[in-house]
Amino acid sequence: MRFYLIGFLSMGACTVVGDSGAPCIVHSDCESTLQCSESQCVEPPTPRAPQDAGRAAECAEACSTDSLCVDGACLLACPCDDTSYCDESVGVCRPGCAEDLDCGFGAFCEEQTCTEGCREDRHCEDPATCTDGECVLPPDACQGHGDCRPEQRCRNGRCLARAEPLEGFRVERRFPADLSDHTVALAGEGPPDFGYGAGLFDWDGDLDLDLFVGTSVAAAFGSSPACIYRNESTEGRLVFSPVVEECRPTLINRNSAYGLDLDSDGHHELLVLGRGVVELHRFHPFRSTTDLMALLDEGDARRQCMAGAALFVDLDLDGRGDVLVGCQLDEVDGQSVSKTNLAWRQTVTGDFEVLPSSLLLEEEASTLALGILDLNDDGLLDIVYANDTFGTGDGLRTLPSGEEVPDTDPGAYYLRCPPTTDCDYEQRLLGEGRRAWGFYMGVANLFVEGDSEHLFLSDWGANRLFDLRHDPPRDYAELLGLDLRDHEGQLLYGWGSLVDDYDRDGKDDLFLTQGMIYDPIGEGFNAHRDVVLLQRQERFISLSEEAGISSHNHQDSGHSRRLYSSRGAAKADLDHDGFLDLITVPMEGVIRLHGEVPTTQEVPRRCTLIPRNSLIPSFGYGYAVRHEGERRWRRWDVQGQIRFGLSPWIVVTAPKGELRMPSGAILPYDCGLGTGPVIIEEPVW
């Protein structure tokens, strides 16, 4: 995989070998006697003496991600490119090779030098074979789209015909081994559950997105435990392998995860959530876990929080990222409960402490999703609470108007107060009277052509599309065909909400997952389907199976009565082939992956940008993209998915343009003819 690093006004491949103190990303960026640590070339530490770590699994848990477990001892390892090999005794990359595996595909090791060609089939990348010293592809085989004819594309090593969809967009199911086998069954006819979730982050620092997949608090025996799957994909072929030490059977009650980058150094951490669980997992330079719930007092009722939504955001404006967690509907001792949300602030030492008070923590509802976006164009990030307020609480309250509403707080958005004022946030409701209440489950930001940006919230019964320029906000979902209220009288539940230009016509479109809530009998499940809503001149059109999206079925749910029921969703280019992958998690059953099918339409491939910001902590949100030759900024990434931590990286549809950082800094990007990833470094300013 090739990646590029863009500074403030320049771009270039990372090929210069650095001396001591030089910037770096991997060890091979430094001189052979140095290694890369905290983005600088430094002298390697003295290797630790081997220690008896007991069983191999225990040793693996004790080792950092830069180390290997060898005979019960942690030894340093290092990531090397195809021109060098890892000297594990000191953890640095040496020029040349020690064995064939050091050379990568298409080369072999001879006298410590990688020689182009092959001697055996194993020197070639599947499906190529070694013929007369060269790696040769069989007819119609490929290792990327470029190996196929213009009217073809590469999928799983074979050249296939490109699609010609009537409406410009089509997907197909992808079934990477191991990841496609992750499944969760619900035990008995237990309490309602919002399903299991997932989280995208870069576990091993190789610029591929790895995936945490969770489990359910109501999971039956035999269900998959929570697990991290390492991305080993190549163009056109998805490969995900379970990280054995991160997939232990004891990892139950972990429903989802949200990535974060505490030090803005590219080494990602993971916030793992569950019933009474908020854990901070670090993987670099050493593996560690911090139990944030343990920072609450022993008798604090908030310890029972069913955590399922989170944001990594600077709540106290001290320049360090803090953690905001949404608590969701749950049952304790047979009683439905909902708690106030939780927050922890990061201290100057990198530790965390409970945030004592904030307007954000005064909600009494079930926060299913948290969105983050500058809603009033003041340069500050605002927060959207997608609250379920119809299904929680034991009573009613009466508004001044005389209307009775649930005795829980409605969904709302919170405008960040300027740093010069005494307040932290100002609450704004999403409607007047009972219209403010809803069963909100997903958040997205959608630009309506000829008008402006609108805030989309998926809902039960009718989705909402708010124009926040009005007070109270006006809802245009029904007018534009986005409400999707019911099917033959069955009210529909909308969940995951993802905006992108799916059909590549320059307009914002919406991918929406739908699924019935828990029902032992299974009624209402067949009314739901996942849809892509494509923006046309005056309304959106809805496509599902005709666009290749799988119908809700028993095979994927694993249940004889209940059909598949989708929950959260995410989008990314998982194999860097220039086309989107849509990931959906369910109430029960298997995770689904739909890959965008390349069409005969002549458009540039998508490109992945990796922003590295220096001022405002973020993890994939707060950014805006302006394509070359355009005036408007696109803001598609706002988090806002129930139990799904979205990608920290930005996928763009134009090869050149500008990326606006959360701080307001505007940096150019240029993908050339490639698909990235392109690293965008924000300067210190």
C-alpha cells in the first residue's frame, strides 16, 4: 500500500531516511540504527531481558503492539517496507532481507538482497503463479482494477463486468472470512436490546482500518465474543483476521466501541462500551486498559449506565480530548431505567477524571446516538443528542401548552458557547411542544440542492429533516420523500444514517438502515429494509434490493421467526480500491458488508484522506471538504450512529481540493490518480 504525506502547502512520498530527531511514521523512515518513536527517529532502547510470561496468550497480552511474544518473552518488533527486514534483537529495520518473506510478493531473497521475480508460487500474490521466474496472472485474474479491461473491475482476484445501474448506484455483498462468521444470537425471550455494534480504528498503525465488533448483553451461549479484526485487505479483496489476544471468550457485555487518538500521533486508542462498562484501551506503546467507571463513587447509580454512544471531544476547551458517553434504555431488576449521560475530562498527565457538571449531563433520557457538527457557523463544534423519549420513563409531564409528553427529556442540539462567556453549551429543542419528542436513533448532515444543509434524524414512524435556520426548526422530511413513516400500516424504525454522493452526480444522498425492535413473535420485521435515498430534482428516490442491498432474511438473522433487523452503519473504503464499503450491524445475526460496484460511468475513484490535526482534538468529525472548482463545503462525517464508532478518515469523491480542519485551517489535498491514503498534516500554528 502506498501513502502520501501532505504538509501545509506541499505533498511528497515518504522516502527520505531520517537521522536522529527527524520526523517519521514507521521505523524504515529512519537510519538503520534508529527507530521511530512518537513520530521521531530516536535511539532504540536497550532490549529487555527475557521474562517468564507464563502461557503464550498471557505473554501476548503483556507485550506492546511493537513487540512479539517469543518463548514467553516480549521482544521488540518493527514494521519494515519491502526494501528492509526486521532485526528483532534491537527492533530496527535493516537494509535488504533475511528470508523470502522479507521481500513481499513478486521478489525473493538472495544474498541478503531482494531480487525481483520468483522461484516458487509462494513468492507471488494469489492468484498469480511463478512461471519462468516471473509472477504471471491466469486469464481473467487480477490483483487490482488496473489489471482488468476498462469495462471490467477486479473482485476477489477475478475480472468481472462493471455495472450499468439505471439510477447510477449498485452494491454487492462481500463475505470476508472470519469477519463474516461473527454472529450473535439472543438468549430466550429476554429484555429489549438495541443490538450489538462495532467500531472502526487503526489498531496496528498500518493505515488500514481495523474493526472492533461487539456482542449483546443478551447474547446466547455460543455467540461470538467481542473481537478486534485486523484488516489485511488488498485492492478488490477484503481480508480480516481475528486478533487472537483481543477475542477472548471472556469479552462479553461489550456492545460497541469508539476510536480516539489521545495524543494526535496516529496511534489509536479504543473506548469500549457495555452495560456498566466504559473502558479505555491503549495499544501503543504498551497494552493497557483503564476502567473509567471505576472513577465514579461506589454507590453512584450512573455505574449501571448502558453505554452505547460516545464522542471524543474537548468539552472544557483546554486543548485535550475528553470523553462524552450516552446512556441508553435498559432494564434493571425488571424496571426500565435511563440515566443521565456521563463525561470524563482528560488531565494534563493524560489521565481521566469525572467531569463534575455540564449542561450536557442534565439529560434524563435514552441517548441512542451523539452527533457533532458546527451547526451555526461560528467555528465551534456543537453536539446533537438523538434521544429515545417515547419508550422510556414511567410517567408523563404536562407542558405549559397543556400537552402531555413523556417524562423524559426530548432530543436536542447544544450550541457551544464562546470561550469568553460563562456558559458551556446552550440547549435548543428540535421542535415546539410534543414535536420536540421523538424516537431518534441516527444523525446525519444533508445538503438539499438549491437550498442549504439540513439536519437528518432517523426516527420511529417518520424520520425528520430539520432546517435549523428557523425557530422552531422546520421539518422537510415528508416534502422531500425522506420520512418513510410506515409500510402497510407498520410504523418503521430508522437507525443508521450515512450521507455521501452514492451515485456520483454531485448531490448528497442518504443510506438508511431500518429494523424492527425486539419481538419474540417476529411481527413487523418483514416491513423493514435498508435503503439508499438518491437526491433528484425535487425529491429523493428510494432503492433497496434493486440496488443490490440484501433483503432482511432469516439466514442473516440466524433466527427461525425473526428476520434480520439492522441497527447502526458505517462507511469506509476498507481495501483502498477507490469504492465505498457499507458496514451494517444488527439486533442479532451476522455483520453485513456491501461493497460499491464500479460502474461504466467515467468518474474518478474515491480517495481516503487521513487528517492529523494539531489544535482541536477530533476523530473523523469537524472536517469539511471542498472539491477543486466548487464553492460549497461538504460535511458528511458527524458520527451520530447508534453503537458504531465511525471512521476517523475522510473519503472524498474528487482527486483534488481542500480539507478544512476543525480548527478552521484550510489545507490542500491531491490524490493524483491514486486512492490514498493521503496524510494531511496540520501545522502547529
